[in-house]
Amino acid sequence: MRRRRFIQLISAPVAGALSGSVPSAWAQAQDWPNRSVRVVCPFPPGGNTDVVGRLITARLQALLGQPFVFDNRPGAGGNIGSEIVAKAAPDGYTLLVSTLSTYALNVGLYRSLPYDPQKDLAPVAMTVMVPLVLVTHPSLGAANLQELMKLLRDNPGKYHYGSAGNGTSGHIACFLFADMIGAKVEHVPYKGTGPVMTDMLAGRLTYTFDAPSVLAPHIQAGALKAMAIATPERLALLPGVPTMAEAGLKGYEAYSWNAFWAPAGTPDAILDKLNAAVIKVLAEPAIREQLDKMGVPIMPAYSRAETARFMKAESDKWVPIVRASGARAD
């Protein structure tokens, strides 16, 4: 009897403390956000991830009533900014807006990463699909994709492609294109899309792949020549640009996508609230219209579980492709 009474006496406060912790965590999540939220973009200003991310976070700020502070932390193919978020406190006040490259491509490109995308980051919500467009400078003299491929094959090592950095989706797209057509082309990595565009417009690079939102103004102005879109269907933004298959290269596909993550361990209630907020923002007609004009279709309104499954499937698809290509970014 004494032993039973002793157990009851010590278990009662413990049970009370445990039961009190659940409402406390729930209340904390429901109160989120009650101060500014930092949104880390692991790429420089001006690129597609930056432009789309700023557009969405501005609306999240209006919807959730707290500042969403956009913080560009570029470097190492997106690994620097991603690591910052992966190692941040899991309290919902540090988020990552990034791409396929930092979640999957870099796993295949780098021998080791300072974070594990699947263990250290919690998928929150998909935002947009990013078709990639192949462009050259008009001075190159290639009238179409077939002529470009012949030019590259016939002149091994003479020409250069540029990307926003080692490990980016543009880097892999450029590499795989050269590899698939059997051409030797030198890679020039830059720190972001802006410097790539500077050298492309000056005719110092042979070709690059990038998002329609970045390339469309230059294509429409005649400053760059679009060879093909690396997705199965044409874009409404660039209706005159053929797909790779239409231009004569079947089986080639390259794209990226954008999404939100939080540090692993962030309370589910906060992640669910953010997922619902992102979906609500993307459903706004004005946002949809703006993203359509940028040539980046909105992804389906995936739940967090669906987002995680989609990302895992993408990682399973792209990591072996990158490793088989032999591309390294170390």
C-alpha cells in the first residue's frame, strides 16, 4: 500500500506536466508567427528562385500579419544558405525557399554535404515548376538546335556554357545536354544568374539553360536566341519556341521546381499552418496571373505529406542521373 501510494504521489505531477506540455506546444504553434520570420534564399538576387520567393513571401507577410524578411545567402551551389536553415532552431522563424538542386542534385554532385536534405529539412509546400530554356547569343550563327549541336560536336573544347553555379539545375541541364549530344563544352560557373546573363548578352558564352522568367525579356528583345524548351510542352509565355523533341533532340528533359522547407523538428502545427498559407497565396488570381506571365506554372496544392513524397521521388530520380553523368562540384 505504501509503495502504491508513493508511485501515485510521484506520477501525478509528472502526468500533469506531460499533459500540460501538449496544450503549451499547441498554443505556441497557433500563435505562430508572433514576430518576424526569416526566409533564406541560397541564391543571389535576380534569379528565378529569388524573384518567385520574394513574390510569395510578400503575400505571406500580408496574410499572416508579421514581417517575412528575405535573406539571400548564396554560395556553394545553394549549400551555404541551405545549411543555415538546416541547423537553425526548429521554431518556425527560419525558413528556406529553394529548388530541386539543393534537395536532390547536390546530393549527387558533392562527395559530402554539410547537411542531409532528407533528415535535416522538413518539406513544407511546393510553389512552382520551372521549365528550363536553352538560349544562345545571336552572333553564334546557329539558326536552330540542329545547327547548334553540330557546331558543338565539330569543335570540341572551343565553346563554353555558363551556369549560376556548380550544382544548380542550370549546370546539370547544360552538362547533360553536352553529354547527350556527344560534345565537349567547357563549364563556366558563376555566382548567380545575373553574371551569367551579363556574359551571355555580351556574347562571351555559347549557351545556357535558365528559367523563362529570366530569359523571356532578352528573347523577346532579340538579345538572346531561344533554341528549345526542355519540357514536353511549349510555354504560353514563349509560344514560338519549340520543345527539345520538336527541335530534334528526343528524350532530353530538364527542369527545376521551387518549394519551402523548415528545419527538421519544427512543430507540425506550424508546418501545417505554413503549408495552408502558401496554398492560399498561390490560389490568388493575381499571383497566378503573375506567375503565368513569368512562365513558371504553379505546382499542385500538395499537402505536406504529398510534398514529401514528391520530393523523395525527385531525389530518387535525379541523384542517380547526376552520379552517372560524372559531374562533380567539389
